[in-house]
Amino acid sequence: MRDFRDAKAMARALRDALKAKAIEITHTEALELIAKAFGYENWNILSARIEAAERPAAASAPLPADARHDGALLTFSPSLERSHRRAHSLANQRHHKYATLEHLLLALADDQDAADVMRACNVDIDKLRRNMVRYVESELKTW
């Protein structure tokens, strides 16, 4: 029996079933519908729940005391960690002293989940990427 961890497969099955009845929906719309069916407000919340359920016990273990900032535990999802590393890599490649929000936004444009959310908000990902590349390459100072 399927449960919430099978949400992506369920979204694909939903799209296929609707397509057979000549009803077209996007993958993002299918994910949102599945999230609602499970009682979640949106796909992002369900996706985070899936990641938390699938995370190995070691990954959910608390960080050592020296990894804390002002007593708060700093943890991110694996995909956000990858985007964060990509943002720093983008800054380093361009010899920028700091990784800025613009670097992070450029990195998030290449993250499938983040890009899906942005597309659902009618963001033109290609245009965003072009504008961010132009900005970080011409407007930000190098060290």
C-alpha cells in the first residue's frame, strides 16, 4: 500500500490517469494535488515531511555543540545544502569575497524542487538565470 513517501509516483499516476481522460495538468499541479490529498497545505511541506521520514538516523542526529550558532541548531535539507555549496562555488569561481543572496538564487535556479516552486509562481527560470549571471558577473566586486 502506498503512503505519503510515494507522493511523486502518485502524482505521475494522477497525471497519466487524467491525461487518459483528456485532462492535462502540469507535474507541479499534480504534486500540489497529492499534497492536498494527504492534508498538507502545499507540496513543499509534504516534500519536507518525506525527506524527514527518509533521512537516516545519523543525519537527524543533533550536531555537535561547536556546530551551533547562538544556541540554535543549524540544519538544512540535503537539496538546500547542495544549493548552498553551489552558491559558494559560484562565488569562488568568480573570485567574489562573499557568497551573496544572488549567488544562492542562481544556485536555486538549478535545484529541481526550487525551480518547480518558482515556476508555480510564474517565474521564467531561464530569464532569472540570465539576469543573475549578468548581475554576479558584472555588478559584484571581486576580492
